[in-house]
Amino acid sequence: MQVENMLYLCKTFIDATVRASTTSPSFSSSSSRTRLRVVEFCCGTGFLGIPLAALYPGIDIILIDQKVNKLTALASHSPSSS
């Protein structure tokens, strides 16, 4: 339930930011417009960042953690690792 609540809050924030933006972020990687970036510090295994990346493929979701084993687990889920 805690992860669902955080996802809801993040989704609400991102949606409000996109609506309020005068230069709306790009939702296609080929656009020259500035893309919205969301940074999650202490991301662990990405329980919040991975679903957000799936919900918003046109937004850069950056996950940061200091523990190598967590980052290794995240890298295995990265689209670039396929």
C-alpha cells in the first residue's frame, strides 16, 4: 500500500507539472524540446522508479542509490541491458 500511495503522489505531481508547463515536455525521444526529468534518490531496487518509467516513457526517470547490489539489480531491468 505504501508503494501504491507514493506512485499516486508522484503521478499526481508529474501530471500537474506537465499541465502547468508552458513548454510542455517532450513525450517522444526524437523531439528537440526539453524532456522532463524525475530523480529518485535512495531508489533501492526501483519499486517506485520502474513503474513510473513504465507509466511515462517520454520522461527521463533517473534512479540513484549508493549500494552496488541494488544498482546491479536495477541494471538487469534496464531496457538498455536487453
